[in-house]
Amino acid sequence: MTVFITACEELVEVPLTNSQLTSEAVFSEETTAEAALLGLYADMRSTGILSDLFYEMSLYGDDLDYYGSSASSEQQFYDNSLIPTHPTVKGWWDSSYSQIYQANAILKGLETAPFETSFKNQLQGESLVARAVLHFYLSMLYGDVPYINTTDYQENTSIGKTEATIVRSQALTDLQRAIELLPWEYKTTTRTRPNKGVALALCARIALVQKEWELALACSSKVLDHTESYTWQEDLNTIFLKESPTTLWQWFPSGSNVNTTEASILSFETAPPPRVALSSELINSFDDGDLRLSQWIKTVADAYYHPYKYKAVGNEPEASEYSIVMRLAELYLIRSEAQTQLGQLTSAAADLNTVRKRAELEEVTATSSAELLEFIIQERRHEFFSEMGTRFFDLKRTGQVNAVLETVKSGWDPNDALLPLPESELLINPNLGPQNPGYE
């Protein structure tokens, strides 16, 4: 394991083994405790679920078409033909629980650490955010999964599954504690470490999945009302720059000159595409006048399209774009959806129109909840394509996943709404069984 400490917002490698992570020495000084936390972020950025969702789950859903090698493991995501031995299925599971272990080890170490309260609160709050978001995405991908809040090795290796809705409820509990602990002020000007606003935004994201409309409304409103931290921008070309005031949380890159993985994987200049392109279903779903069609999508050879949100491909003297985990537009659309579900249609339409007007689309009039919800889901598709697997998870949580994907994906089966549990994990720990339906 490698962890990082921040000095003038540059990352400096500090080696730290897994055994050292739980030692008292790590939590005897602030620098080493903070290094453990930043090491967790480095792992989350570089390996596992949060680093890969934008790609694999866009292939799994209907954002991307695949043009690469049919022998690649990526083809199985695109064909929805995953098996329990697929390397990514196991890799996401292993890396996520390793990262959850790191978060738990930090929380345990902080219990008796001799630090100032404000410093301890900061690290505790950030660790709770990490634990919550990892459990959330595990539940969204695999369904019922273990919820781990201990570093007890024997207990963790024999633990059984927890119902997915309960896993997400426990994640909300972690986030509500993080909201109490974290300040509004960011620890870094680059917004690469969570603050209170990030904890609130993640709370709103999970509450939407849980259909806890009042909670989603309250959390999103607190973020949107905090204009000292977050400022709406009308220029689409500034949204993905690392200095954007609409960003809530983004990853610090592996090097100060390294731009995003998203741009390096999704961009191409020749036809046919060497790897992936945006699906024709997505392109055809845009209104002709939607600015996102012209400013966030690039055409190649008048026939293929790739995301052009991140425009910097390759390294630069100084990176201009960081990979974004959360941004402000999501909070407007979460609040709009929650308000619609609560019958507050006028306010819901106003929030929806904030996002639509930036794309130079006509305002939507609040007529019925059903119509407004349809506009919101479509708006989320056009706003968040190729980001964090948002489209696929929206189809799942709204109950549309089968109706939509079976019409555009020849291999789609209703059981594909969940990924298989890793076969190797079921062999090691039978308490994780049974295997998800369709993968037995």
C-alpha cells in the first residue's frame, strides 16, 4: 500500500504497509494519520468501483457502443454476459472492501489518537464519507452485500450479506454523522477532499435511490443554498475545469501534469473508433438545439461521437481537468425529482429549468408529476452521460432498466440488473451465498 501526504497541494509518496495502518504509531502524529487517509483516496482514484464506473457501467447500459476486441473482458460488459469469474467483478469487490477496511482502520485509530478535536473530526468525517460511498455502490452493483464497520479479520471473513436497502440506510447513517463532523470549508482549494457539502450531496444521492424524498430535498437544498461555496455557471465549457465552482468533489490526479482517465479512454480522432463511442440512441435523444450536443460531444468522420466534457487528452505542464465525482447540477435535479414526488411541481420545474436553460432549451411547465418525472430522467441522461454510471443506476432505481435495455441490448436479461458475486469469494465464505439469480 502507498499513501500520500499533501504539501503545497502536491502529492508526496510515503510507503505504509497494511500492518502499519492499524499500528498505534500511525495515529501518534497528525502527518501519518493524514497520510493514511490520503492513501485511501489514492486507492479510490486509481483502482476499483469509483475509478471505473464511468466506463464499464456506461458500456453495460446504453451510453456507449463497443468497437474494441471481442476477446476483451470489456466485451462482456457491453454484451451483458458477465460471469462470476470475470476479473472486474472480482476486482471491484476486492478493492472496495480493501478500501472499506482502510476507512475502518482510520476510524478505529482515531478513537484514541491524541489530536485536536477539529483535526480528528475532519479525518473521521472524511473516512465515514468514504465508507458510505463504497458501500452504496457495492449495493447498487451487487445487491445484498456485507456491511463492514470493523477491522476484525475473523468476523469479516465469515460475515454474511445485508439487504441492499439496509446497506444504503447504514450508509446514510454514516453520512449524517459526517455532516455533523465536517466543516463547509474545504481542506484543499482543489476540492479533492470531502467537506460538509459533499456529505450532504451524497446523502441526497442515496436518499433518492431509497425514495426518501424529504431527506433528498433537505440535503440537496442545504448544498444549493450554500452559495458561498458553490456557484452556478452558465458556460458549459467551464464545468469540467479543475477550478469550476460547480464541482463538489474531484480526484487529485496521480501527477500534477496528468489529466483525466475519462478523456484518455473515451476520446478518439479516427474512424472507426478504436474502443468505444457514444451510442446512437443517446445521440438521437437530444433536442437539436441542446448546447450539450455541440459542446459536450465531439463528432468524428461525421459518423461517430465521443464525450467531450473533458477536453484535455494526455499530460500537460499542469493538469487543467480533474475527474469529478460530484457536481452541482446533480443537486438541482435531485431536488427537482424529490419536489415532484412530494407534489411541489412549480418548484420542481424551476430547478429542472435551471439546468435546461444553461443548455438553451425551452422551459418545462409543471403540468403533472408523471410528465415532470419523465423530463427529469431525460435531463439526467443528457447531463450525466458517461459519468459514474449514472444512466444505468437511474434506469434501475426508476424500474425502467428492463423495458429500456432489452430494446437496445441483444443480450439483456432481467437478472443482469445485478452483477454476479465473485465466485472466489463465495468459495472462501459460503455465508455470502446464495449467488445472485441468473449466475448460479
